[in-house]
Amino acid sequence: MDSFGDHELVTNHNISSNTTNLLDPEEFRRQGHMIIDFIADYYKNIENYPVLSQVEPGYLRKRLPKSAPFQPEPIETILNDVQDHIIPGITHWQSPNHFAYFPSSGSVAGFIGEMLATGFNVIGFNWMSSPAATELECIVMDWLGEMLSLPESFLFSGKGGGVLQGTTCEAVLCTLVAARDRVLHKIGVDKIGKLIVYSSDQTHCALKKASQIAGIHTENFRVLRTTKSSSFSMSPDILRQAIRNDIERGLIPMYVMATIGTTSTTAVDPLAPLCRIAKEYGMWVHVDAAYAGSLCICPEFRHFIDGVEDADSFSFNAHKWFFTTLDCCCLWVKKPSSLIKSLSTNPEYLRNKATDSNKVVDYKDWQMALSRRFRALKLWLVLRSYGVERLRELLRFHVELAKTFHKFLEGDKRFEIVVPRNFSTVCFRISPSSVESSTVDDQNKSENNKEKWLVERTNEVNAKLMDAINATGRVWMTHAVVGGIFVLRFAVGTTLTEEPHVVAAWDLIKEHADDILNAYV
Amino acid sequence: MDSFGDHELVTNHNISSNTTNLLDPEEFRRQGHMIIDFIADYYKNIENYPVLSQVEPGYLRKRLPKSAPFQPEPIETILNDVQDHIIPGITHWQSPNHFAYFPSSGSVAGFIGEMLATGFNVIGFNWMSSPAATELECIVMDWLGEMLSLPESFLFSGKGGGVLQGTTCEAVLCTLVAARDRVLHKIGVDKIGKLIVYSSDQTHCALKKASQIAGIHTENFRVLRTTKSSSFSMSPDILRQAIRNDIERGLIPMYVMATIGTTSTTAVDPLAPLCRIAKEYGMWVHVDAAYAGSLCICPEFRHFIDGVEDADSFSFNAHKWFFTTLDCCCLWVKKPSSLIKSLSTNPEYLRNKATDSNKVVDYKDWQMALSRRFRALKLWLVLRSYGVERLRELLRFHVELAKTFHKFLEGDKRFEIVVPRNFSTVCFRISPSSVESSTVDDQNKSENNKEKWLVERTNEVNAKLMDAINATGRVWMTHAVVGGIFVLRFAVGTTLTEEPHVVAAWDLIKEHADDILNAYV
């Protein structure tokens, strides 16, 4: 008996020879074809499901066994359970009637690329562990950088470079840590409590979370005010004033994130002046174009990122509005060495000749994790399967659909557009005047607090409208609150969405607006 | 002309009606079936490719165009390019002759699960965004926790809970930040420079990197010495002494990571005494069982994690040796609230009734990123398709294969086993005595430096052996250096590996050992 207690198993030595290998090619083929038909049928029938899942918390525990099965179960049984128990609990992000948040736009090419990556299942932490994974990523990031007309300094050819992160949160954290260490290297690590990070009240929460993770004091995280009058974009004047105040107090401005297409209202921060100020004070500028970045491959929309040449890093999510499945965040940096200085690890067990030669990129040093999937495949598949021209046409088509929706709103006096549309997202609401005129005298309404009453009532009416629409399961929209205004967001970009879906959504919105406004009379 | 310059496109309004939608179900079906056959054939022919890619740095730039194509390309062309240009640059982690690092063990079920997740392509950041994604994850993590006999306090039923992270690096960073903030909350954020993190010289580099990211001073990262005599496991005495020294210097012990199955030699740190000490000083203990954790679903191996009941968190990678494709790291914590306190964000645009009800888990607050894939599907598919019994049998089978290899080594005097085998990885080398006896007098060899000479020469011989074997493309192994010894690692666990592959690998090793030792004579 050996010391690990597994002596009794020796008799069972050739255990696997009696059963099929878990990666048996023919079993793979059999089940693979089955699942392709399952998913194809799912897309075919997707409009039969409520977009927003209508299940109650805890629904699944009631339906599944308490423990894992002891014996194997056939794929047919499992797929039946997916159909009966999982699909009802899914909110269908691929539905053409999905207009919530931002799109999660899948495509056949994106799916095929993901399958290839899963099939090869390489752990591409460094060049040597799968050269194609690293090299294809470098190439594709240069292709995409060129499509976006990023300055040469962001491309490998210009001593910069691109890397695929999982999500924007990771991209932001990596650049923030690089920026932090660049400063601390000069002033000493014990000064971490003096570093200041700047955002606006519209910046994605990813930056606050990244700051928290990176050890930036909560009170050193600045949230600059934006206003409706400037469409909720970050004000360079307010930034400069904040920086000056901080410097006067002995603090050290370190990082600012500018957003092209904020989450709430797709606001655009003015890159050129923000970069100018940041440069003056030696700060790192990251440009977060998570949603809107993809549209900048169209020459007529490229101006939105004018000024990026003075930023330190730029990212957008190919998994949002670029037909590449989650997760796939494209990050470019001007100085890969700043990432590498903060994020590299060189244990002996990963040492190899290629790394020692300094002739290769080891992407593990450009990201937080060590292991990494072969994500470049899906991006490559998308770029090749559709080509630059068709990708541009598709993005433009979504913008056109948003314009169509915008026109519907303009033609109906009950609604107002809250901020100008920049991309494929329209922010609107039932207007205060419609709410007011549809409401009989309220007992609580006096002349004094009429304005406040109207603001609250309008927000309430619009929240009700959203809930009513989402409860039908026929359309899914989400909201934002900006400047105290509850805003409905209509985000176009889901791959399956065509014009009739926008028209039907509009009809549904009108119908429910009628109901709600009438109920108040 | 509107202000965004896209006026000319209005004429092109119904652009997508002339072409197939990018998620057209029938096109999905056509290409999907094609790719299934492609990957099935890849597995069928996988032994025809060199395991370790033999390409040179920069090989791919020479073969691919400088820019993305303007026009779409057919899938047939792209798949030809995958075959001709990508596959030669792939290191084949799914090859049955892969014995490097740790396995990346795919399976049909894992693949199917990943396809379902990719097909649904939901962004499951909170419960509401896709209830099934969250609920299935909770259920599967409880199932798996039960299979590992984790104490109830790590399961949802015991007020703890499990979450799927991408990789161990992320799991470590999340727990480290939670531990950091738990302490800083008591002593003040300005004390971050006093926090101490403990590792051994065998701990995975993930911890050092996570500490760096979390703002722990480099000089506050302790690397405790291990020795060959204790099989490179962390010494509780050394830990205690280090803690005392730090406290005397006014520093604050905060976090220690214990490893079950280190990367270099699969050493096992003694959990029970380490947890006891950590508890005494109020430190967080994370248990990293990235590779070996899966084996603990077998009752006879469960003792390796005895003592885990006193740890704060535990993780293992289902994508290593549990037939689930990358990425899939299983993390359990006793106090989810400590993760949530550090990692939660609650912007208005994510607000929803389910979250407000406090009846649901919002996994975005348990991880670094906001967006998350529906990873639970693949784990669920693996557990159901194979069942507990078969999974145990497969893991035991891999251990048996490692024992077989171990026996081969024992029967050949030229080799020595460097550390006792714990799991499915064997650490060995050509022994110093074989090197010595096969070497004629060296000009540089004197009696004085003979010992040093022999150490160096032995390491050199073993490095040569590894390179020679890997250059054949027939087997891939990697190395470690422990206690100054260059060790060859033979890690069994790749799904397609069967007994004949181990036998063939052994024959190849012997053959090359002959060549190398003879060359020295």
C-alpha cells in the first residue's frame, strides 16, 4: 500500500480502454452536429421567447437535483433540460428585440472563431506556448488599428501594440496599474496615498472599481460633474480646476479616463483638450470607447476619436458592437513597456529560448492573468468573413435604424429626445408636458412644489412605461438617470435586428404610453 | 446634411435586406456543421502534428496580408488558411503526447457547453441580465463543492458560496483585495504600506503579480524558503517566524497562500498548521489547488485538502485537469460579503428590482470585471455527461499512468526521481552519477570544484535532453528548477492520453538519454 491510499485501484488499470475517450473524434462529431442544429433552431425560434426572462429568483433550484449525478447522462437528456429549464431563465441578448444596455452582437464568424479557439484549447500565455495565438493577435490588432486610423504609435509597427483583454474592466485596470507604477517609480511607493484618478459622473463604474483594486484611496477618486447643457460630456475646464486644487493640496494627478459613448447616454468627452491638459500634468489618458469605438472604422464617424493621438491607451469592445462574441476587448497602448514593467512575471518554469531571445511578444505580461484563450481567432474570422466594407455597412445600417426610431419619436408630441443621438442609441422619455396634461389635479400638488412634483411624476411614468414594455417580453429596454431625469435607452446593434423590429418596438412603446398616460387621467 | 456626416447613407437604407444576416440560422447551420467536421478531423489527425510548434518568431507576418480584407472571404478559404498557416504555429495542448506544464484537458461535454454559452452569448453580470446564468452557477458550484467534501461553510447552503473566475490569477487577486480591505477597514487606508503577504519560493507567480496589482509594496511580499528534504512544501515554523519578525517591525501580516500541488513539483503545503497560524494572527488563507484540486473528488485523495475548513477561500482550475475548456477557475469563499464589499459597484443604469430585493446573487460583485460569460454551462455539461463516478475513474486512470511512468524510471538506473510523486506528475532527471560516469575527464574539472561541476553538468545534460525530445515534436515536456536542480516534468492528464502514449514517451526519453550520455563519453 502506498502512502496515498490509492492502492486498490491498480487492479482497475486499463479503465479507460473499456469506454470512449472524452475527446473521441467521432463522438465529438456526433454531439457537435447535434448542438449546431440545437443552436441554429434556437436562433430560428428566438422571437418566440420573451426577451427579458420572466422567471422568479430561485426558479432553477426547484427544478434541478440537489447533487451532481453519479452516472453519466446522455446528451439528448441534457439538451432537453437546456430547452425546458435553462432557456426560460435566459434573457435573450441575441434576440432582434433586444434594445437594452448595449448590444452583445454575435455572428456566425464570431461563433466559428470561438469554436476553433475552444477546439484547439491552447493556453497561450507566452509566444512559445502557441506561437500562432500570439502572432495572429499582433497581426489582427494591427489590422484593426489601421481600420480605426489609430496613429502608428499605437501599432506594433510604431513601437506600440494591441492586446486582447477579456473586458474593458481588465483593460482599465491594466493601464491604471501601469500609470500608477510609472508615477510611483519616480516618487516612491509610499506615496500611493497621494495619487489622484479623474472621471466624470458619466464614466463607467469600471474605473472606480479598478481604482479600488489598485489601492487608490476612495477619497482620491474624483468624479467631475457634467451637465445636460453640454450633453453630459466631461468639461476640460472642470478637469483643469480639479487638477489645480489637488496639486495645491499636495496631491498627484495620475490618470484620467475619457469616454467616447458613455453608458448612460453615449456622451462624447472632448479628447483633444482633455489630452492636452493631461499631458501638461504628466498624467495617463485612457480612452474608453467600449461601445462606440467600432463605429470609428467608418471614415465619416472617425472624428469622434480625433485627439486619440495624444492619449496613452485606447480600448473598445469587439464583443459589444463588432460581431465578436463575449469576451473580446481590444486595447492598444503606446508604450507596451509600461504594461510589462507592472505586469510581468518570469518564473523559471516559464523560461524558454524564444522569450530569452527578446524576439517575441509574451502577452502574459500585458494582462492580469497568466493563462489566456486564443481570442484572436474570432476577431480574425469576423474581419475576414465580412471584410471592412460590409462591417462598415452593417454599423451604418444600425445607425440608420436608430435614426428611424429617432424620427418616430420626433413625430409624436408625447415624447422628447433627452440628448442628441450620436451613434445607434436613442435616449428619450415621455415628456413632462405630456405627463402634466394627462394628469388631473393631484391632491398633493400645490403651486409651490409643482416643479418637483412634475419631475418625480415624469420619472415615475417613464419607469412604469419601461416595466410595462419589458413585462410583455416582446421588447427589452433599460434605463439611465442623468441630471435627475429617468431616461429610456433604445440601443440598436443586435445582429438579428432589422427594420420591422424597430417599427414593432415603436408600436409597442406607443401602445403602452397610451395606456399609462390614460391611466393617469 | 446632419452633423455626423453620414447623410449620404440614407439612400442605402435597407442595406441588410439584400444580404444574409450575420446570424442567419441556416448560414449558421451550414458553417457550424463544416467547423464541427474540421475540429473532429483535427482531433483524428492530431498525432500527425509536432506537439510543440516548430515555427520561428515572425513566421505568420510573412504569410498573412498586411491589412484586413475589404471584401468578405468565404469560410472555405479561411479554413484552408487555418489548416495551412495557423495549425503549424499551434502547440497542440490537446495532443495525447502533451506532458508539459499541466494539462489543458478538453472534452466533448466541455466543448458543447462552451458552444451553448457562445450561442446564447448573454452578458450575465447580474441576476436579471440572465437569471439562468447566475442560478446554474450557484447550483453547479454547490454540486462541485459537495463532490470535494468542502465544508458546508463554503457552500451557498452554509452562507458561503462559489463563483467561476476566468483563471487562478483572478481568483487570487479578488481574495487578496478582499483580505486587504478587511484589514484596512480596521486600521485605515493609509496603512496599506504595512500589509504583508506570505508565499513560499514554490508559490505560483500569480500571487506576486496580484500583490503588485493590489498595491502591496514589493518589499512586503515574503517568499519563504522551502527545501528538498521537506519536498518543497511550506514550513509552518518558517511562516510563524516570518510573521513574528514582521510584527516586531510594526508590520501587519495579512494574507498567506497555501498550495496543493505546486507548479514546479506538485508539492503540498500543510494546510492544517498553516491555517492555525494564520488564524492566530487574523490573516486570510487562500488555498490554491489549481491543478490538484480536481483529484480531491476521489475519497482516497481528499486528505490532501484536509484542513481547508479553516481557510478563507479555496480554488481550483476546472480547465486544467477537469475536462472543462479554458477558462474556468472555481473559487469558493466563506464570506461572500468580503468580496462584495471590495468589488461591488451599483451604478443607476444597472439598478433593477431583483437586485433591490436582496434575493439574488449578482456575480459582478464577486469578480473584477463587470461582464461575464455563461461559464457554468460547460461545467454543468461535464458533470452531467460524465457523472461523479466516471470523472473519478478518469482522474485515477491518469494517476495510474503517472505511476506506470514512475515505474519505468525506477527500473532504469540512469534516472532518478527528484521528489515523491503526489498526483499525476512525475519530476525526474538523468542522475548526477550517470552524468559523471558517462563523462571522460574534463579539462576544467579539479577535485576542488568537482561537486559544483557535476551539478552544472547534470543540469546541462537534462536541459539538453528536454530540448532534444521537444525538437522531435513527438512529445512535449517542460522543466522546473528547484533547489538548484533542473527537473524534467512529466505531467499526465491530457484527455486523449492513453497508456501507449506514455510507453512511447518513455521509449523516446530513453533513446535520447542514450544519445546524450554517449555524446559525453
